Amino acid sequence: MKLFRDLLKDYRFAVAFWVLCLLLAFAALSLFSPYDPTRWGQVPRDVRPSAEHWLGTDSNGQDVFWNATFAVRNSLIIAVIAGVVSRIIAVIVGMVAGYRGGLWDRTLMFVSDSLLVIPLFLIIVMMAMLIRASLNLATLGLLLAFFGWAWDARLIRSQILSLRERDFTQTAILSGTGTLKLVLNEYMPYTTPLIFSTLINNMAWAIGLEITLAILGLLDMSIPTLGTMLYWAINYQAILLGRWWWVMTPITLSVMLFIALYWLSVSISEYLDPRTRVQRVGA
Amino acid sequence: MGDAILRAEALRAFYALDIYGKTKVIKAVNDVDLAIRENEIYGIAGESGCGKSTLLKALAAAVEPPLRVMSGKVVYRVNGAEVDVAALSQEEKRQLRMTYIAYVPQGSMSVLNPVVRIRDTYRDFIESHLDVHQKGEAFALAREHLVELGLPPKILDAYPHQLSGGMRQRVTIALATLLKPRIIIGDEPTTALDVVVQRGVVQLIKDVQSRLKNTIVLVTHDMGVHANIADRIGIMYAGKIVEEAPTERIFGAPTHPYTRYLINSLPRFGDKTPRESVPGSPPSLANLPSGCPFHPRCPHAMNICKREMPGFTRVAPDHRVACWLVEEGRYGETA
Amino acid sequence: MFLKQYLLPRLIQYVLVILLGITAVFFIPRLLPNDPVLRTIAEMRARGSYLEPGAMDKIISDLQQMYGLEGSWLDQYLAFWGRLFRGDLGVSFFQFPTPVLDLIMTALPWTAGLLLTTTLLSWAIGNLIGGFAGYYTNQGWSRALDALAMVVRPLPYYIFAFALLLIFAYLLRWFPVSGGARLGMRPSWTWPFVQSVLWHAVLPALSIFVLSAAVWFQTMKLVVQNINAESFVAYAKLSGVRENRVVSRYVIRNALLPQITGLGLSLGLIFSGALITEIVYSYPGLGTLLYNAIVNGDYNLIMGITIFSIIAITTSVLIVDLIYPFFDPRIRYM
């Protein structure tokens, strides 16, 4: 995979990639957890990090290390659901708006712009307040997906617009290619990298929002995610009581995740942009 | 015709690019010797990708990384004395611009700052070279100047997007000639214009030169423009000048095989025979063939063409060609 | 011409977005499976209030009236808009019977002050530094700043706010831990009060400022790098225009255009970020108001804040849209 090797030469992609692999491995560890993440009081509370409990335990009586593996896994699941579903919506909207133009374009872009202008955070808060008990991983993911497609739909639309003007489009149409086939076969190679880079951005946004909602107490608190871990830690005054291991674990993990995702998306989009590809000056 | 006012000696200017770990060297100007004289219009002709624009940048002393002058030099004749461009400081070079050597860009969409009016662009350009008390005069001059060139003075109040392509091109020519420079360099000034406007612009350039009696270096692939106004033409191929002669000889007695293809491919009134153009495609400047760069496409290629680059042979006063056929006296023989 | 092509569509969009947004706010509680009235009663019970059976019906009908749930949906919708136009956003359920609008108005000056100053300053300074960094893109300081921004920018507001709080308030004790002004001080225009306000505002403002400036820095740097490659910049340089003028009038002046548009598009995100930051610092603005409303289950208050925010942000975006033509003559004279 030449693409991959080229990307690895960018230190940002390399670092981000390995950090993500690390986090994925960490999440995969949850399959081997000796503790059940939804039950409390399994271990002595508030024990400092030790040989037996690598990251100590929390005030709910759970092992912080193993709980964190579930937390990372669940946060990633939410992000993936949100990201993938919103990609599907964004791609459909972007392609229809870009290719059809006219009234379709105007209506879809109006809807998309409105979603950008309205303070989505508050609307999501309102909704979460009402359905908080049933906000499990899947529903939260879908909720975030429902609101997260607007920005990227516009990006995809711009790209479709410029692709439409290219010669090969006319050639394909004149050779009798149907619209759907044209869009899927001819345009996909160009749009796929863009979709991928926006997917990563979207995932970061989804995790950020998930953590925010959790800290505000709007999620199902029995499911361990990065956000809910923080919620419990704050709720039990972990900082004031000096139980740093409980607070710093989700914070460190989420910071690693955010920075890795961001570096990944920046390096991919710089790779795609022909102007920044020819970067450094040789001798 | 006078002495050489702009010279290039064994000039090599390459781009060195680092693309994801691989270094690519693009030999855009590969050993060019030129002597451009006062009071003449010198045309540089060649296909896209032959290095013309880079040559212009080097001649205009506007070489910036990733472009580098590897060897050779560019020499100006300022106020009677020869000056090596490499010896000038940035500020000295800047002062020479517009006053000694001016540039007419390809007038496509956006060569003028889109958010300021034309008169503000004028102001920027003038203020960078003239003192405060001279500015008032300069503006009055600018207005007159526009009228002389056939442009309405109220152009000054307009924004660039309100003008047509032809108008914008004329504005750039007006700006280039404003401070009466000794050399004007034009980079494809008539491309991107429709034919009628082209004619007007070409005429304008001719008038300007005959009035100022300065030097104009015109780069374009349009042989028709060269035929119209150039005094001498240099044919450029793959980073080198392969033939240079007065216009009549280039069209009447083209010598280098590439030039012959170029001239023979031009349509002529009344002649309905199919035109033949150069077979194959121009070489990549990053990956040049050995010896003479034209040999892969040349019908008369000999063994020596693949090994060594020919030097210049003088076939007539003021007409030089770089071709082994000529040098070895085997011109006129077929392969 | 300008009015028709630029102004009119935006005004129409402005009105439509507000209409749609507020309609959405109206419908959300009504479409979701949980009945807010029953929820409120359940929460009242969870807090341990004792409810007499006879009083239950009266409470239900009172709540329904307060929540605007009487009558058919059309009736409710019209009544809803009627109240809005009279400026009645309902009453806070938890801080009964204070009208929601009053609560918002008390918190608003704090948020507005914080938000306006940090947004404008971070935009201006971030763009300025980003502009020069983009122009002198190969210099050491430009690359160092970029590396710094790469680490700062992806951090969410609450983490950064929290970090600053921890370091400067808890550990170093340079700044107060929470609040908008010292406890017990009455708002007035006296110097001690203003001083206290400023001192309390430093950390929250810094938190928002740094993150927003990092974003503007990076985007401006990219924009400037692109503009640097434009032909009008090359032409100006080839005609000997002095470099400082090229940077200011040719590069930055043109780079500002997409940044102004970007500002309009980001206002929603900046607003949310500011609210979250306020919560971390218990700053007495809309953020903390929202947090308390969530904790107390004060649904009316949340709805009121949402409606208010929709109107405020949409209006701000419209203002930015109206300012843009002053900078871009291509829009002014089409």
C-alpha cells in the first residue's frame, strides 16, 4: 500500500497511527476483563495504584484499569456508529445536492446550513434530558449521527460540483452511463479519501459531545464510557480527595484520542491537497 | 538594434522538490545562452512545459525556492554598466522592477488584487518606486497614459472583477510601461484572450515599443504573434534554446528539425495539404533523454545525437542552431 | 441587484431558521416518548415531596398549563408563539415562580461579556499571527507555533478549562476558583467591583481565547499559504511592491474574507464551548444556569435558554453576513 507508506513518512500520521493502535489494543483488552463493568463493589474502594490494581480502584468499587478498557471500547463504538451513519447521510445529501443542483441543492443546503447555525449542543441536551434513561450506545450514536452530517455534506457537495465540471463526467453521460452508476463508480475514488478524513473529524466531535453529555449527567451512567467515568469521578469529588488515578485515566485517554484523531485527519487531508503535497524544499 | 541589454550566460535553473522522501530535480532551464538587445522585440517560442516561464523568472531575477539558479548568470546593462543580477541585494532588485525591467503577466482571472480598486493598485505600484512629491505627477501621468493607450480613465475607479479580460490585460500593459522601463517581459500576454482582443493587445505592444524604443521579451507558444511583432525569435525545447534567428529566417528557413516541424504545422491560406506536427510528446523535464533532448522524436537522429548535446553553429549572420546535422555538415541528408 | 442576490436570501434564511429551530424546540418534548408532566411529578416524588392524591389532578393541570400542554397541538403551537412575542418564556420550575426570561437576563451580561471579548480578540489575534506565520511559513517560529497549535487545538474546551483551573487556581492560587465576582459583592460600577470581575474573568477568558485562537491561527495559516501562491501576489512582487505592503494589502486583506465567513459558521460551536467553560468555572453566565437547570430537572428553563440561544446565534450570524460585503467588493458590486 503505497498510500500508507507515504502517509507514514509524515510524523504526525505515524504518531497518531501508533497511538490509535495502542488505544484499540487497550479497548480489545476489555474482552479479557476479569471484572464485570456494570457491577459495583467488586473490589475494595479507592485503592491507590498497586500491583494488583494497576490503576487503582474507584469509589464505586471497580478496578480503574479494566473499567477504562470498557470505557475506551464503548466511546469508540459510539464514535464509530455516529461517524458511519452520519457519513452515509452526508454522502447522500452531498451527492444529491451536488449532482442534481437546482431545487434539490437549495433545499438540502438550507437544511444543512440551518443545522450548522442552530446551537446543536442545546438541542441535544434537551433531547438527552428526556430520554436519558434509554440513551445506550446505539441510540446515542444515532442521535449524534442525526446532527453531525451538516458540515461534511457541504464539503462533499463542493467536491461533487467540481467533479461534475470535469470532462470525464460528460464522456460518461454521453456514453449512456446511468446516474447512480456514474456517481458510484466514477466519483467514489475521488470522494473516498475526503469521506475518510471527515469521518475521523466526526468521530472526534462525537466523542467530545459524548463526554460533555456524560459530565452533565445526561447519559445512562451504568455504561462505562470515557464520559461516564469522568462523571463519577467528579461526582465523588475525586480531585478534592486526591484520587488522581481515577480522574487522570479518562482525561489522559481522551486527550490521547483527540490528539491522535486530529493529527490523523490533518495528515490525511494534507496528503490529499495537491498544493501541500509538494512540501519541502530539497537542496 | 543596439547592444545586449539583457544577457544569460550558461544559465541553469532547476527545481528541487522533495515529495514524500523522493527528490525530484526538474531541469527547467538547462544551459541557456541569450543576448537580448536594446530596441528590439525578442520572442521566445516553445510548447508548454519547455521551461519558458522559468526562463522568464530567471531573467526577471525572481528566483525563489524551490527554484534555484544552479550555475551561470543573468546580466543586466543598467545605465551603461553591466550588472550581474546575483550580486544585487533584494532591495536593489526591487528598485529595478518597473523602473528598469517590468513584467506583463498572463492576464487570466486574477492578476490584480480583487479587493482594491485599480487606482489603488496603481498607487501601490507607484508608491513603491517614486517619492512623495513625484506621486501627484505620476498619477496625472497615469491618467494620460491610459488615454494614450486607448483606455477610459474611469477604469481607475473600477474593481478588477468589473473589467473584461481584455481590459485587465491592457491595464497590466499600462502598468508595465508607466515608468518607462528599458526591458518589458511578457509571459503569454495574449493567451486567454479572444482573437479580436488579441489583435488589439498585440498592436498595443508594438506601439509601446516603437514609442519607448526599449526591449520587449515576449514568451508565447502562438507563432502567429511572433510572426506579427517579433524581430528575433528563440525556439526553446526541453529547457534549451535550440535555434535563434531573425523572424523572417525562422519562418523562411527553419533549420532545426523541431523548428521545421513547428513552422510546417502552421496552416496556410490556400494550402489544403494535411499539416504534420511533431510526433510523440515533449520529454519530462525531470527525466531528460541523454545527449540532444529532441533525439527521441527526431526523424534525422544519428548516433551522436544520443550521446552528446550539440553546441551552436552559426548558419548565417545572426542565425544560430544547436543540431548535429548542421554541425557535422550533414544537413539535408535523411536518416 | 446586490439586495436581491445577497441580502434577500439571507434574510429569508434567517427567518426560516428561527422558525424551524423554535418549532423543533416546541416539538421535541411532545414527540419523545416521555411525558414531561409525568416526569416532573416523578422527579418531585424522587426528591421526597409528598403529594396528596386530591392535589394530584390540580398539579397535573397546572403543570400542563405551565408547560403549554393544554389543548390540541395547533392550539399549543399558536399559544407558544403568542407567548414568545410577548417575551414570555414561561417560568422556571425549580426557582418557582421566577420567569425564565428574568433568569436569562441576569446571567446574560456575564456570558455576553466573556463571549464577545474572547471571540473578537481570539479572531483578531489568531488571524494576525496566523497570517504572518503563513507568509513566513518556513521560519522557525512559524513552525514552532504550528506544532503548539497541533497539540492545543484538538483539546475540548472542558479539558483545557479544567487544566487551567487545576494549575492556576488550585495549585498556584493565582486566580479564584469560581464565580464571577467575589461572593457578596453587589454589582455596581465601582472600581473594586470591576476589578473583581476582571480578575475572576481571566481564567475562563484565557481558556476560551487560547483554544479559539489556535483554531484561527491554523486556518489562517493555511489560507495565507494558498493566497501566497495566487497570481496577484506574484505580480505585485514582480512589480516591486514593498514586502510589508504585499503582506498587508495583498495577502492578509484577501485572507480575511474566508475567515469572516468562517467566523459566522463557527459561532454556534464557540457558543457551546463558552457555555461548557462557564460550567467548569461556575461562572455565573448562561452555562452555569443551564447546568443547574439540568441538575434540577428544570425543563422550562432549558427550553427558554435554547430558544434564546437560537435567536441570539442566528442573529449574530446574520450580522456577520451583513458585515462581509464591506470587505469584499465582488459582492458589493456584482
